[in-house]
Amino acid sequence: MDRAADGTVTVTLYGSHAPDAAGLRCALAGAGVPALVTVGRVCFEPGPVSDLGQVLSRLSHAPFGTAVVTITPSAIPSGSELSFGYFFLPGGEGGGIHVTIVPDHAHLTCKKEPPFGPQPG
């Protein structure tokens, strides 16, 4: 994880192996990014997420399911946090990452795959 002078935080997540959820959550918190991090399930609030494009200024995919996410912590709406969900792809082919904004302490829907179905990366 890298913090830039402009306040953005860049995180690299590897689809080839599950992240340490507690470690990632702690590192994000230290960088000013409130987050829920789950492995083996994706937690979200059903419905559209309008502010995601302002919070995630860049999401790119690299080989082997690697995802690079650039976050603008100041754009996270008050009373919200990011939900990073690592899900396993069928057939043991690694995993993918799903990122969304959720209200703090909301009753979330958590599933083994993102609401749109499994997508690598």
C-alpha cells in the first residue's frame, strides 16, 4: 500500500491468494480508509452505489487476477466505509476482488460471489 502526497492511497490486491483480512483492514485504517475486509464472501448493500467513482479514482487489472485500486479517502461519504470482498473463483482458479461503499454498521448482504457473478480480478 502506498500513500501519495495528494492524499490518495493505492492498494495492490492479488487474486492468486487471499489477503490477510485483519492486516489489510488495519493498514487501510492507518491510511485513513475505513474498511470492512472479508475473505470468501462479498458484503454489500443491494442497490446502486453512486459515490464509488469519486472514491476509487483508478481500478486496473493486471495478469493473474491482480487488482490495483487507488482510493481517495476524503471522498468516502461520512458514515460509510469501503467493503473489500475477496471471493474464490470456481475451479480453484484463484479469486477476485469486489469493492463497494457501504454504510457503517449497516445490515449487509454477504454472499460467496459479487452481486453480478464471479469476475476475475
